[in-house]
Amino acid sequence: MSNLITLATCNLNQWALDFEGNRDRILESIKIAKEKGARLRVGPELEITGYGCLDHFLENDVNLHSWEMYAQIIRKPETHGILLDIGMPVMHKNVRYNCRLLSLDGQILFIRPKIWLANDGNYREMRFFTPWMKTGVVEEFFLPPVIQKVTEQQSVPFGDAVIHTLDTCIGTETCEELFTPQSPHIAMSLDGVEIITNSSGSHHELRKLNKRLDLIASATSRCGGVYLYANQRGCDGDRLYYDGCALIAVNGKVVAQGSQFSLKDVEVVTATVDLEEVRSYRASVMSRGLQASLTETKFKRIHVPVELAPLALRFDMKIAPTKTREPFYHIPEEEIALGPACWLWDYVRRCNGSGFFLALSGGIDSCATATITYSMCRIVFQEIQEGNEQVLKDARKVARAAEDWIPSSPEEICNKILHTSFMGTENSSKETQSRSAELSKRIGSYHVDLKMDKIVSSVVSIFEVATGKKPIFKIFGGSQIENLALQNIQARLRMVLAYLFAQLLPWVRGTPNTGGLLVLGSANVDECLRGYLTKYDCSSADINPIGGISKTDLKRFIAYATKNFDMPILEDFLNATPTAELEPITKDYVQSDEIDMGMTYEELSKFGYLRKVEKCGPYSMFLKLLHEWTPKLSPTQVAEKVKKFFFFYAINRHKQTVLTPSYHAEQYSPDDNRFDLRPFLINPRFPWASRKIDEVVAQCEGRNTGDLNIMSID
């Protein structure tokens, strides 16, 4: 006997503190869910406020406005007839909780606070919220007056409970709780909960989605049941891009999956499931039955006298369970093409921007930034072609175009909103200038080619007049400090010019009603980590789409875009030697990034991963690499590379404090804002660790260690 029920989950592009916009997107998702016949609708974590409010959560206004928006949602008749699971902050007994509110027909059934808070990496939930640590406890929550007038309820249950309808049992968990060793869904399933919802604010990270989907599939393959995963999607005002992928799984199999990257503000995913399959699956596993009969965790049932799977549906021949499907994953190159592009679009449309300015150097990093921006234009064009009215409206606003403007190609969009410039000096090669011009022509950007030698020489002349000294490049006999200063002058002047052009190019083009362009940065995660950039040069910008992406991954992305975007010009960027072009080019010398850094980009990625993800200091990193890199490198060479990395990481850490806000894409990002919290005044020699490394090297090479014996603490 079948017991069919249609369920809905969603991806919503919510924006922190955009209460009315968030409300409207929630209402739209409920409307679509009902049109698809769903009896339960689940939304993302903290969807009324937007997940990324950060310290704004500490403001009582946020609590008040959340209740006001919630009241406006559940009082509307069009939101009735479906069980709603909506997220917002709630203050209970003067304690702030991250909560799910479950309602039906304008009545709040109960409020479930989050038990396990995300408090590592990018997340600081315990700064704003308190976890509900009372397992199985339910208290009485007195509703604020603004909601009492709507529901005519004085109080509702608050705590760790589940919903029990006439035909099934529903429990909720929130985001981080899925990732914990003892997730709430385990105890819920053993206590007979058949449908489990998860409302998330989970961000994109390269190669992360498979972990999330594996956990969801595992949750129901071991325990049986239906799992509904909802997520926020888009840039809601910070460095993170929430990557959607709403999903419904039954007994370990995916039956519905939403898109990971998209410009659609609302995406509802539905599936029709047979609850009898859950019961049969569970009853056939003897170990599960034994554990369920012995479980000590008993959840309070909030009784709701309705059927979610009406008897009439069992005999409706038009309704059938949704078939299982294989989960879909993007390859990393596609993730880079799509994630940062969607993040850029959200940022420019929500800040009322009129486009972007990018200093196009002819190197692979600025090439990648330009290509990602072009990818954004491709996505925008595709959405317009598919009839997305919101995207068309936003495109007209960003481009400051006429109300009847409809773009004919991605290149036309790119020409209106992306402005590029090659800012050359006498140290720049004709090859980089040519590559920049060719790339601009291919993607359609508005391009300016300029030489800035006069500005550079003027600054040097001012210094010479003031001090009586004229610095010269090392290659011509100057010192290292002169050489570095002359390079930094060029780099910093490019930043000044970038902001000048960003402010005035729309005026030059006659674009009306614009306050200027957003300046794009193009420093990759490895260079940021190593500090291989000039403070307040072109790495200083408004936003940076590649600041969380490694050089290795950027090269793979460019190779992907060469073929998939039909851009053969990108081959020239791939084959070129990475160079800053800040020193004079001679017959015998061309500046090389990897030679300057004293390490390869591949090595930098490895150092970054071990430092952040594996939590290695100099000594433990050396020991790991000693086994991994020998005999290709000698112990002495491994030691020198590790010491050099930590030396430059330490002396350049101060640069991370002013790093341009970047798209978070990599586990080892050095973002100083909230992801990688470190001091910026560090002893770069790491003397104790260095001595221990020297001791190991001496032992490995059979040398007399003498007084280096510091392996013990005696």
C-alpha cells in the first residue's frame, strides 16, 4: 500500500538585512511549492534575515523586524494549506537562538532552536547565538504582541521536539548539525521520525559539495527516511557564495537536486515520495530495529491533526513516486567558471554598481579575472534568453541601458559593464600588451591602452629633488632596497590610476547616473599567502574574484575556458612565464615570479594546505615534507624551502590585514577578516622550530649534531 506525499525544498538568494526582499522570495517559494502540490515547504537557515548578518544579529531591531516579516508571511491565506518550516533568530528568556519556526494555516506549531552551532572556519555563530543544550527538553515560549495579533496564540512549544501528524512524523536539524559526529537525525530516526528537514547556510568551496551530498545520502542510507536539504544561494553581502544545491533523498538515494550555481533568486525543488518505502526499508534492517527499541532519546511529539499524505492520493493514477537519480557535481574548472561569476553579479547589482574596472596586465591572473567576468556575462545572457525578467531588469540597471535594451550577445553585455586597461611601462613587453588587447577584443570589454612611464619618472624625480639621491635598478648596479622601491612605485601608481579610471571612464563614455566602477583585484591565494604582492598596489581593489583560488587551479580553469568558451587566445596566457614586469628586461634577464619567490606555485599550494588545513607549524610541516619530497630533494633542501616559506609568510602577514575582500573558494585561504585569524607581528625566524629542523637534517645526513641536541625538553 502506497502512502504518497509531495515535499518541497528550495534555494533562495537572500540578502542580509533585506527584510522585505527576503520576505517576497519566501512567499514566491511557498507559492511555487503549493503549485507543485507540496504539503511541506522547507527554506534555508535564517532566511528571513539572511544568513550573513554577522554582528547585526546582536541588534534588537533584527529580532523585531524578523517577527514583523514572519507575521506578514503566515497571515496571508496563500501561505495556508502547507506545512511551513521557516528560519529566523528568536529571543527566548533573553537568550538569542538560531531557530526554525514550523507553522500550518497561520498557526505556529513549535519553535526548534539550533543545537550545534557552526563556530569554525568562516563561521562564528556562537558570537551571536546560544546553542540549545537541553536534549529532548521543551519549554513554553510566549509570543511577542506583533505575532499574537496574527495567530491569536499566547504561547507555543520551544525546544527539542518533533511534529507528529495523522500519518507521519517530521523532525528538523539545521546546517552544522548534519556535519556533527552524532547528528540529531540519528536519534530522530531511531525514535520513528520519517521526514527530516535540514535548513542550511552552507557556502561554496572548491571540491566540497561531494562531502555534503555524501553526508545526506549516508544519513538516510544508514537510518532510512526522507531527507530534505534547503540552502541559501548567492552573495548575501560578504566574501562567501552560498551554493544552493537543494536536495531530497530517500533511503540513501537522491530523488531531486537543485542547481548549485544560478542567477535565479528562487528555485523550488519537489519530489513525491512513498512513506511506505521508508517503513519497509527500516523494518528490514534488524540492527536498526534493535537500536530503535533500546534508544533512550524520546522526543516530545507536537500533535497536528492533519494528513499530509491524504488517502485520495493513493489512488490518483497521475501521481507517482519520483524516480531516483545520480547526484550531479561540477568539475573544479566549472566551479571556478560559475561560482565567482555569480558572486560578482550579485555584488554589482546589489551595490547599485555600473560595472567593473580591471587592470589587465597580460598575465594569467588578470586574464583569469577577466575570463570569470566574461563568464558572468555569459550566464547573464543565458538567463535573459531563457526569459528571466529579474536578470534582464538588473542587467539594464547595471549597464545604465534603455528600458527596452535586450543584449544580443555576452560580448555586448561585457562591453557595457567591463572596462579594462593595460598600464604599461618601459619594463613591459610587447607580448603582454598584445595579449591584453587580444583578450579584451575577444570578450568585448571597453579597453584603454596606456603608458605610465612619465608618471613613474615624475615620482622618482620628486624623490631625487627632495633627497639628492636617485634610486636605480639592481640590474644596473643598484641595491636590493632601491630595486624593490622602484618596483613598488610602478605597482602603487597602477592602483591610483585604476581608481581614477574606474571613476571617470563611465563619464568618458557618456554613461549617465553612475558613481563609478568597481575595481577588480587579481591576486591569487598563493601570492597572498606568500605575500608576493605590493601593499596598496593593484591587489588593492574593491573585490577580488580569484583571491581564494590557487595558481594551479586558475591554470586549469584557463585551459577549460580555452575550449569551452572558444577562446584560443587563452593558450598564449597559459604558455607565458608568470612575471610581474616591474624590472627592466635585458637580453640576459627577464623577471620570473617563481624565481623571485624562491618556490614554485605548486609548492606554495602545498605549504598553504599544510599550514591551514593540516594545522602544521614549521617543524611538523618539515617532517611531513621530508617523507614526501625525498629523495627528489635532500633534507637540507626541504628544510630551506620550509624555512623560506615561513619567513616570507611571517614578514608579509601584515598585508593580509588590508587584503581586498575575495571570493572564498579554498580551504587554505589566508583571509585575515574572519577565516584565518593570526597575529601580523611574528618572529620570521621561528628559532626554536628551526633548530629542531636543523637537528633532524643533521641526523638524516649523518653529520655530528654537536650541541644541536634539542629533541628533548631536558
